Amino acid sequence: MATIIRKIFHRKRKPPLACSEIPLEELDSHVHTDACFLPVEPLTVAEIFQSQGCKACIKNVPRIHEAGVNPNIALLTFNVTYFDKAEWSDTFAAKSWDARQRGYVVRWGRKSVFTPEVVVDGVVDGTGTNEGETTGLIEQARTIRRERGWNILLDANDTELRIDSDRAESPVHEILVIFYDPAVQNVKIGKGVTKGKKLAHRNVVKRIVKAGVWEGGNLTLPLPDVPEARGQGWAALLIVQEPQGGPIVAAHTL
């Protein structure tokens, strides 16, 4: 199996193309053009750490969203609590998302956090000051993943996940199931320094569940809580990531 995977990965020098713009109501009548095709890349994970009480988030988060409109990018929103001491408490904020952001800060040897922060594949980050910056971060992260040279296929259904890899041994990685609300939500802030402003939220994370660990080779594991999450209207993203703010080496949407 590992030999087959290695051949698949190294045979294709350029990513294949896939149409990314077929509305459901036009499945039978859609006419393809060059503009609707995008390269199919391994899924890149962009995590946005933001707050409704953050002035810079009002301006920068929409730019991050624009750069993330791509089927090869999984965008996740984590609202943090750092601004909740002011007059307005973020309606989606959680201390656990503070801890996730701080994991990256500690890993990178920094002494402070900032918002908004977009972290791509757990290896690069920025403020999303402009769409070009976020696009550049995505390309940097993809280059880092390619240079690592790991061939990992992550797949799943509603009951189990499977990892196939030609890397027989690896440092411990966590297999995480990230449940999020796929609805776009625009929140109007009622108090504080951002009073009257609206902040967009895409794919607000609701829960993270650890499904197991991967230490190299092939692996099959049961997948927890997916039917329950679907009953609440949530979607799910699987990632394989080094613990405590390490690189994300594989991702798959359910």
C-alpha cells in the first residue's frame, strides 16, 4: 500500500484541476470555463483567532475571508476572550480557544498574542492586513508541507477514519475532530469600542474531540460524535497535528 501511495504522490508534478463553481440548481446545465477550474491541492487549514471587541478584527477578518474562498482551504473561526473585560462579551468566545492560540505562541517562542491572527497549517501566521498577505501565508504553508515530503492520506466516513502513509514511524501526532457551525454569522456589537460595528464569522468552532494518536504507518479508528454533531447542523474537519501548537500534516472534511 505504501509503495502505491508513494507512486501516486510523485507521479503528478502539477495538481489536477477541478471545477469549483457549480451551483446545486445548475448541476445539469453548468457550462465549464477556464475561470471555474482550480488546482486540487491537499487541504490547507486556516485558523482565525478573532474577537468582537477587537477594532482590527472588524477591518481585517473580511480580508482573510476573501483570501480563504477556495475549496482547497478549510477556514475555521476561534473567538477568544481577551477583550471580554470591556463592556461587551464576545458571543462565541471560549477560554479553550485562548489556550489553542497560546499553544502556537509558546511553540514559536513569543511572549504575547494578537488579534486577528490567521494561523495556516500550524506553521505560519499573520494579521490578515490585506488579502495578499493571507494568500502568501497559504503558499508558504503549502511549500513547507511539500518540503517535509510526508505522504499521508486521511479519509473518513461518519463512523471511522483511516490514515494511509508511507512514513512507517513518526513523532506522536494527535488526530482531532473539529466540529463547527458552517453558517455565515454576522454579529452586531452592542457595546464597547466596536459598538455598532458588525463582525463576520465563518465556520465558528464549537467543539474539538481527540479521536486518537498517529505515530506513523496505516491506522483505522472509530470516529466519535459525528451523527450527534450533524443533528445540530454542525460540520466536521479532521486534522492530524503535532500536540501543543505543532504543524498540521493532514486534513479532511466530512
